[in-house]
Amino acid sequence: MIQAFELNRQYHSIKGEIDKKIQEVLDKGNMILGENVSCFERDFSGYCNTKFGIGVGSGTAAIHLALLSCGVSNGDEVITVPNTAVPTVSAISLANAIPVFVDVDPETYTINTKKIEEGITRKTKAIIPVHLYGHPCDMDPVLEIAEKHGLRVIEDACQAHGAKYKGRSVGSLGDIGCFSFYPTKNLGAYGDGGMVVTRNEELAETVRLLRNYGQTEKNVHKIIGFNSRLDEIQAAILRVKLKHLEEWNASRAGKARLYHKLLDDSVITRPVERKWARHVHHLYVVRSGKRNQLQEWLKSQGILTNIHYPTPVHMQEAYSYLGYGKGSFPVSERNAGEILSLPMFPELTREEIERVAAAVNSMKQ
Ligand SMILES: *Cc1c(COP(=O)(O)O)cnc(C)c1O
């Protein structure tokens, strides 16, 4: 069996280091907002080329608190895409704002920057571009439009740790960048975690208060806050794993190149990588008009795959109140019916990629 994603091979390759660090945290007994969190905040914000990093409870929380720090509130509108993980949109709802969708580019599957202005109204406060599957959005037009209309840009970089746009790190391009450390992400914890990165000290300070009961110091509460902190054990694990991230991303890029070379593009459509992009291949997503058949065929060959995502957010029951429907976003809807995520993780072997590619190619019509 080839899994779509597998965590154990990676754990076993770093088990000694990880177990030692977890043990150290337990021996010390300081579980919340200790030195592992502050060191990891410094290291990861440095890795993203931003000044501040604030560890939070999840990627969803990162986006939620980022929106609040930007002053997004009741009835404000926030622009994003419908072909994202639902939590991008949940975070907008948690801030009491209204999600406004724009469709995506038919090749990169990231926000179609020519459509953004159609979604802007007097109520629009922010844009959340999603660096989907590890490929960065075309950020220059996003930033220009935001500047022109006085909007904040909050990057959803939950799938794109280490990705670059014209040589600049994702998360550092807009006002604020949001990351998830969900176990399957390029940089994953062994539980939940997230981080907000920014160069803006004021936004950083607000997120720092919001994640910890709105507290400036013990028993002093300046604003109404939440409990949303990265914990010491996860931070200790992430400090170990961050040292390997570049090597793991390079390994993913090698697998993607091999897939690209071996896959027959008369059977499936391969993913693209723009000239200005450093893609970090969180997922390797192909398209097929016979997607369900292809997925079944691969399963019969012992190869497991996933779909990210089978239902665009505007077609989810939870968001039916927005009044969108079938046909509202043709590219996102086409993709939902055609995309398939082939196995992709740094520890996949060359032989496994060859087996997957051969199985895909043999699905001749
Ligand atoms: C994973 C993910 C999130 C949510 O992160 P959690 O840590 O699971 O809350 C948000 N947006 C995107 C694009 C994601 O892939």
C-alpha cells in the first residue's frame, strides 16, 4: 500500500532528537508560554523574514486573531477564494465578518487577481489570498489592489511553509501571515498549533494579547481575549523539525520533478509552477475528467489518494446563507470535480513515485 501521506517514516528518522526534547519539557514542567515557544517564534519569524512571530493554537486561530488585530468586525466583508480549506472561511465567520468569494486562476488554482475588484464594496476590510497546495499567489496585483482600496492583506500560508514569491517569503508579503502546524503540513507538530508572523509591531502586540486572555501581565486584562496558545511540547517539537524543513521541501521538489517527468499529460493535467514561484509542493494535485474512476483504479493498485477539496466552500451547507450556488465560481467548481492529490511527502521513495506514475499512465481511456 502507498499512503497519500505518512507521518511515521519522518518520526523514525528524527525520533532520538524529538523524544529527547519532549522529555526535557516534561522534566522542566513549564508547559505554557515558556522558552520553547519564544525561541520557536523567533526562529520561525526569522525563517519567514518577518520581525514578529506569535505562536497560537491552530491555523484557524492564526487567521481569526489576525483578522481581529486588523480591526475586522461585525458586518465587515473579507475577500477570499471558495477552493480552500473550510477553516480559512470559518475564521472570517468567527470574526463576525462576511466572506466574499472570488474565483481562482484556471492553472495555478490560486486567487484570480483580475476578479478581486468585482468583490470589493464599501464594507470590504481585508483580502485573504491562500497559497494553495504550496504554490504562492500572484501577490503584486493583490498588494496593489489592497493599497488602492485601503484593505489589509492577510496571507493564508497554512499550506506553504517556505514558499517564495519573486524571492520573498510567503507570510512576509502582506500585513500579516498565518501558518498552521497541523501534523500533515510541510512543518507539522504532533498535535495542533499555528503562528502569526508580521513586521507590524502593533498587529503583533494585539495578537499577543488576544491569544492569552487579553492579558498584558498577570491579572491585568487590557482587551477581551481568547485562550489560543502554541504549547511548549509542540514548540519544542517544531524547533527540531524547523531545522529539517529546507531539506524536506527540497525532497518534495524532487518528487514533484519526478512526477512531472513520468506522468503522461494525455491522461491527466499536471500542476504548474509559475516562473516567479518557489512552490513547496505541500500537495501534488493532478486533474482528470475521470477523476473518480482514476481514484478507484489507483486504490485497486494499492495507491491511496485524497481530494483537496471535493466541495467548494460556497457549496457547503454552512455557507448556503451567503446565497451563492452552482455556477457562481466555475473554475473552483470544475476543479472540485477533477482534482486528485497523489501521494506526496518527503520520505516517499523513487520506486513508489514510479509505481504511482505507472499506475496513473496505465489508466488509458
Ligand atoms: C490547514 C489549513 C488551515 C487550518 O489550519 P488548522 O491548524 O487545521 O486550524 C487553514 N487554511 C488552509 C489553507 C489550510 O490548509
